[in-house]
Amino acid sequence: LYARKIGQKKADSANTFGYKRAEIIELAQAFRSKFHIIAYPMMNPDGVEQGHWRHNSKGIDLNRDWEFFRQPETRSVRDALSPLAYGRYNVVYGIDFHSTNENVFYPINEEVITGIDNFTQRWFPYVAEANPELNFRSEEFEPNSPIAKNWVYKTFGTDALTFEVEDELSEEAIQSLGHSAAESLMKLLLEELLAAEQ
């Protein structure tokens, strides 16, 4: 989970914390017994502190630095996570949170084969149906731009998502979205694990 790469965007970081609050339910205990969550809820602290909208303190858009890793923020995440590609754990899914002027999922194109194939396309209806007032939409992309979800796919071979929420959402709406999305995500990933074990 990544959030707050882009300075002034607050809803993405708050949505990340909504996921954490969902951990109090029984489902989360079962989920955590099978999955480890690695989260970076504030990837751009200098940019946030300095009031930059899309850039870090050096004026670089961190969301476009996932190919050459010229910035310390993206390099540190790459260096921490890359060993997982060869370790005893499997990275099964990646989410990159953002906020913008709408609520949208940007999944990897469903024609691209991923570790848990088309997981995002299966998860999206649950999020959209649980939050009809938010008018979520989904728009698929090829994994060829230098952004976080594409790095996750290229490094680990697994599905990943850019999850964008509207800047102007209330704290209550963000928490509700985070809770419902986390619940359906955990259920679906546990179902995937159960199916794989049979």
C-alpha cells in the first residue's frame, strides 16, 4: 500500500488509514494470520510539508519515478521491497492510493496475465456497490508507464491498482469507503488463498 506520494492530496492517506481501522473485525484477524501488509502511508513527507501538489521537495513527481528511481523516496521503497521477489514470501497484490477529482480504479488491463489474474476487476464491483453514492468508475491501462502499480506488476508479476478517491470527500465518507473496501479485499484474498490450497 502506498499513499501520499503527491503532496497536498489528503484523501489518499486517510483512505489508507481506513484500511487499518478495519483490522479490528474478526475477518481482519483471519486475514492477518495468512497475509502480511506492508504499508507506506506517507511517501512524500517533504512535499506534503512544503505544500507541493504533485512533487517532492526537489520538484519531482514521485508517481513518475518508478522506472529509474532517481528520487530517494521511490528508491527506498524499491530497495525495501525488491528482495521479496526472491524470498520466501509472495507479493500477491499492490495498491497505490491517490486523491483527485473523482473516485476511480485504474487497474492493469485484464488481458495482461497477473499472479492473481484480474483480481482488481473482480474486486471493483464490491467497492462500487458498497459505495453507490461515490459513483466509482474503472478504467484499465497497460502496465507500461513508470508508475508504482506497474512496478509492482513488473517486479512481482502480480496484479496492482491505482485507487483514486475524490479530494473533497468528507472524513466520514473516506472512513466508510476504507472500511467497506478493506472488508471486501480481505474476503476476496482469503477466498483466493483457500482456492489455491485446494
